[in-house]
Amino acid sequence: MRRLAVAFATIGLLLVAGCSGTGGSDSGAADSAAGSTTLDVSAAASLKKTFTAIANEFEEQHDGVTVRLSFDGSSTLANQIQQGAPADVFASADEKNMDKLGDLAVDPKVFATNTLVIVTAPGNPRGIRSFADLNKPDVTTVVCQSAQPCGAATETVERNTGITVDAASEEQSVSAVLTKVTTGQADAGVVYVTDARAAGDMVATVTDPAFAAVINSYPIADLTGAGDPELAAQFVDLVLGPIGQGILRDAGFGAP
């Protein structure tokens, strides 16, 4: 009888262990329901203000979901994703860097466009009136690195105009260019129209006819291997839908 009792006790322990072993997905679902679901979104630096607003809207629509945003130059983000950085959604400031991801990006779609503008200190103390004026002897100019979409766009303007900007530095993101100007480290910089608008009274803006011919298209895609593919697709849909498009238009982005 004692041996029988021990046998039943052993069977009971095995059953308990078996239930615990198969409960991993149930536990994950409970954690998700309790608010532990995180959606990782990597987005171009020029999207910081708009995607922060879109992420807040998404969280309001999805109880228990936190959107974790990473902002940087598109080339930098694409490289990080290729190297295995956590990302469920990628929004690039150009199609070139989205294309770098190949099959990692699921059916990319253009959701916005943007153009360049010159920013200076308030009041434009150096009297910059055109793209050519960025090479004036008394003007310290900063631009984006050529690998970044804002830098590639600037290089296109240079080719179109035959004017090569003698930049004091090349920054890894458009927000870094803007910071150099707003902190007085540079007299002028080439950024996107949306960045200049977001800076408000901190800068003055100067346009040039050559900028109108250089338009950056912004694609977005959910990524293969996303922790929750359905949730990632829903974020993309929000960006492409009326709410996301309204936020982008209000910030000065052009239509796709």
C-alpha cells in the first residue's frame, strides 16, 4: 500500500509539472492583458514629434500596449535593424534605406513627403538669402551626412545647382543639424521643412527654388519577426489612416 501511495504521489507531481510546463503561452497572454505588451517602432529623427503623437493615439486605442519609440537617422536605424536591434515597425525618411532591409520589411508603403529648407538663428543675422549663401565666408554651415536621407537630398540639390556646400560638419541626423543651429554652434543648416516648423521661433527659415525639385518620400513597414505581427500592422494602418495623416499634415508633411 505504501508503494502504491508513493506511486500516486509521483504521478500527481508529474501532472502538476506538466501543467506548469505548458502554461508559458497562457502566462504570456496574461502578462499581455496586464499591460506588458510592447511595440518597438524605429522612426527617422524628423518624425519625432508626429510619431510621438501617433504612438500616444495608438496606446489610447489599445489597452495594455506600450509603444517604444527609437529615433535616429534612417541609415543608422536600418543598420541597427539589420544587426538584430528590436524593431516591429520601421519608418524611414527615404526609400533607399527601407530597401536596404529587403525581405525584412513587409510591403512598405509611402505615408508622407518632405522637402528641405535652410534654418538660421532668429532674425537671420548673417543675411542668408539662398542656397549659394551657405558658402559665404562668414557663415558656418552644417548639413546631414550623405548616408542619411537629409544629406542625400542636400547632395542632390548640390548636383542640380552646381553649388557644393563647404560644411563645417556633417551630422548623423537632421535633428542634430537643427540642434547645432539652435544652440549657436552653427549659423545655418539644411533641414526638413517640418523640423523648421517644429522649432518655431528658435529659428528663421530661408527657402531656395532648388529645394522644390528634391522631394523625400517616407515609407513605413512592419517587419518580419515582429513580436506581434497583427499589432505592428495595426500601427502601420494608423499612420496611413485619417488620424495619422492628419497629424502628419498638421506638422507640415506633404501627402504621399
